[in-house]
Amino acid sequence: MRMKHENYIRGRGAQLNPPNRYLAQSLTLYTDDLATDEERRELLTHNPRTRLVEVFPKTILNKVNSPDLGFSWSMNPYQGCEHGCIYCYARNTHEYWGYSAGKDFEQIILIKRNAPELLRKALLHKKWKPQVINLAGNTDIYQPAERSLKITRQCLMVFAELKHPVSLITKNALVLRDLDILAELAQQNLVWVTLSLTTLRQSVKSIMEPRTSSVRAVLRALEELSAADVPVNINMAPIIPAINDDEILELVKTVATRGAKQVSYIVVRLNGHNGMLFEDWLRKNFPDRADKVLNRIKSMHGGKVNDTMYGRRMKGEGEWATLIHRQMELARRRYLPPEGMPPLDFSLFEKARDSALNMKQSSTQPDLFSAHSENSF
């Protein structure tokens, strides 16, 4: 049963702004740089307006060493995420930039306009060998700012030009805007798309993931991507006991009928400040079951709400983790095609890169014949 709270911020996940763990006075780092006193007051109060801040990284590809993930590299055109998913493990990375994992994560979005340029530079490097690059992994590449900035679309164009494999993950139906590029990549076995769908209940989704696309929109995106032969994995992540764990069979069945080739999952783990943020959200929205939810989460992580051990942290352990695993395996066997996602093709990249380098070299060399002819007259 959800209760009404006078100061509850509608359309946002986190209701708190805990202090940055790495800074003694975390707020001063960015509030001193804002243009006016009004902007400073706005970020320190409950006004939910989003602020976009441009940053200028020198590189864009991040090496991924986790054995829990199926890719070697990731890239993130954005830091922070306006989607506001309350459980998001990436919240704590905002602290590296001097902000809070709470409301700041949703309200201060760092944008990297030079991401496509940096990506192309990295892929054209003579020592680069084609490997799976996950476009996203930290924050959503199709969050609201992408609609106008189109940084993600430009990155996909680079992958298409150089015929380099890419995987991407999103909760937003805006992915359909780029169906033309995704279909082109899919024809050459160069793309995997993962749609994150945590629940089929819009009433839960709207408060747990307040600015993501609706359930209906995500299912429509799945249908249209599948119809265009773009391979789609559905990620039911996270599964939260007593919130959405009763939906496993129905969710897998629903997405299978709409073309999903695979379904993956992660059990909830609340790293860093996420434990505090999630419990506050839980007690405000589900006070009747808050203790039950927290106790079951702890039972999957050795008595804590988080686990950092590779191989265990994302699947959990114990009775509830085993039950979730068995339900998911049953649903997969019953509803999903056995072949899963098609393999990606790494054989096309070298030739495409050589072609791009030759064109670049030709465009930078002077036309000696023309120069000589002009000087001859």
C-alpha cells in the first residue's frame, strides 16, 4: 500500500541527497560553479528541474574486468541518468564527479558531445582489435537528453561505418528512432539490443523507474525491433523479492511472444548509498512490506543488502535466490527459443577500418598533379 508524503518528489526516484563519500563538503564542488543564486537554491531544494553539464573527456572506452558481464569494453555518452531508477547501481559513480548518488544523479546529467569523435579515433587506432563494446552499462544511452542531443545515434553511425560489433542496453523506447541504423547493423550480425524490463505493472514501474518508458512502449519497441530482425535480449533487472519476483513466468512469456530471443536477470543489490536511498523509497511507497523486502534482500547477500563477490553478487545465494533462479530457468525452457542471441561477426572490421584510414589519408594529402599543372600555366 502506497502512502502519500507531503514532500514526495513526483517523477523522481531518490527522495534524498546523501553527502558525497569522497568529499568533506560535497555540495560546494558544483554549487559554486552555477551561474546564479537561484540555480544554487534550486539544486539544494526539491525543485526537480534537470541540469545538463557538458564535460570533455579525452577517452571514451572503458575496460571492463568483471567476469559477471559479457563484454570487454563499455562506453557511456552520459553520466547520471534522468530515468531515476531507485535501485540503480550506477548512482554511486556520480560521486566520482563530486555529486551525490541521490537526487543529483537524476538532476545533474553530464553530457559528452565528443563521444562519437573519441569512439572513431579509438577504433581507427592501428592496435585496436575488435571486441564487444557495450554502449551504456553505467547510465541509459536513451535517457531524455538523447532525444535532442543525438550523441548515441552518432556513436551508432560510427559502429555502422566501421562495421564494428556493438551491444547496447536501454529502458527507453526512444531506441526505435535509430531503427534504421540498428537494422543495418543487424543485417551484418553487428548488434545486440537489450531492453531492460523489470515489471509488467505500470503502477510499480512509474514509481520505481519514474522517467523510463511505459511498459506498453517498451513492449512495442521489442515488437518493432524483432520485426526488423534486430536481435533483442530482455533484462529483468533487478528482481526484487516481494516487489516483482512473482512476475517472472508471466514476463518471460509476454516478451517471448513479442520476439525476444533471450531473457537475462539480476537480483537486486544495493551498493554504496543505494541501501539508504532504496529503504527510504521503500518505506514511503510500500510501508506494509518494507521489512519483508529488506529481509529477503539481505538473505540473498549473506545478511547484507549488497555483495561485491564476482560470480555471486548479481545472482545472490540462499533460498530466495535459488527460487528465483529455478523460476527463470523454467520460464526460459517453456517460452524462449533454444538458440538465444545470434553470434556477432568480428570479421568485417579490419577491411572497413583500412578503407576509412585510406580515405582519411587521401583527403589530407595535397593533389600534387593539380598543383604542378597550376604552376605550369
